[in-house]
Amino acid sequence: MESAKRRAPTARPVSHAGIRYEQMRRPMEHGFKQAGGVIAAVDEATGKQLWMVQLYEIQFDEKEERDAQEVYVASLSLDTKAGVLTAIDERKRTWKLRVSDGKPLP
């Protein structure tokens, strides 16, 4: 029997200068209240997370299946000259983060 659960999109991580930027796996284990929309910067040599940031908050409807309401990051891109990470979610919304600390940019 096939599972009714949908597969979360996998945004390909991007790396520069020994740091990998990725959609965080299992962010709820780190205190976040949703599975999608959490980005982490990881030191590739040590595996240590340098920062984590939740891009958006999902308002879950208690009457609907939670998995179906999750919204995930679909793509990540990096502008190394500007020091900006761009994340685009499944709904085509765009966020820009400063790579040094994960702070949102206008």
C-alpha cells in the first residue's frame, strides 16, 4: 500500500569557504515548532551548526493533517560577493539572509 504522506522537497545545500547552508533536518528536535522553513549554517569540517533561523511561521489548522500543511524550502542559492543566501519556498516566496549570522535582509 502506498503512503498518503507527501515527500518534502529537498533544497540542495550550497557551500562556500567551508560552510554549508541547508534546510535543517528535523528542526523540531531543536525546539522549532515546524518541520519546514528552517535554515542552518554548518561548518563542513566539524559538523558544528553555526546558526539556525526559521524563515517563516506556519499557522496550522488543527482540523487538517499537519504534514499536508508544512511548507518547505524548495531552493537555496548563494551570492558569495554580497554574502547573501537566498531561499525560495514551495509557494515561491523569497527570503534573503546574511551568511555571516543568518539575519534576514530586506
